[in-house]
Amino acid sequence: MTFITYIYVLIATSSHSGSGRPLVRLNFLNERYNASYRYALVRTRDNAENIALYRGERAERGNLDHRFSAIIGNYWALVFPEPQVPGLQTYR
């Protein structure tokens, strides 16, 4: 009975470690995109007077929207990962 348990654990670990590996990259990208967005917000706040003087609101807004959409896209990739192991399914 003990050996059956060990075999089950080994099979389950090896089959699920492949599905968890992409999550490491997605979590790293989550931190990277959040830091980039926070930096852009601080830069915009610090240079708000110059942005208004040169009428760069549209360009800065586009930059912030682009960075925020990267965060949202990565979030959805984290929340709903595609199953990597045959037999596992997600219900949406």
C-alpha cells in the first residue's frame, strides 16, 4: 500500500509540474508590468506641468493605456491558464 502511494505521488507530481511551469513566467511578468506601470504613473505625475505645456496628454494617455492593457492581459493569462496536462479541463 505504501508503494502504491509513492507511485501515485510521483505520477501526480510529474504530470502537474509541467502545467505549473508557465505560471512562474506569468508571475514574473506580472511584477514587471506592474512596476513599469507604477513608474510611468510617477513619471507622469512628476512631469505633469511639462506634459500640459507641450500638450502631450494624448501621448501620455496612450502610453499609460498600453502599459495597463499589458497588466490586464497578463492577469487573464494568470487567472485562466490553458490546461497543459491531458485530461484536465477548465470550465468557463
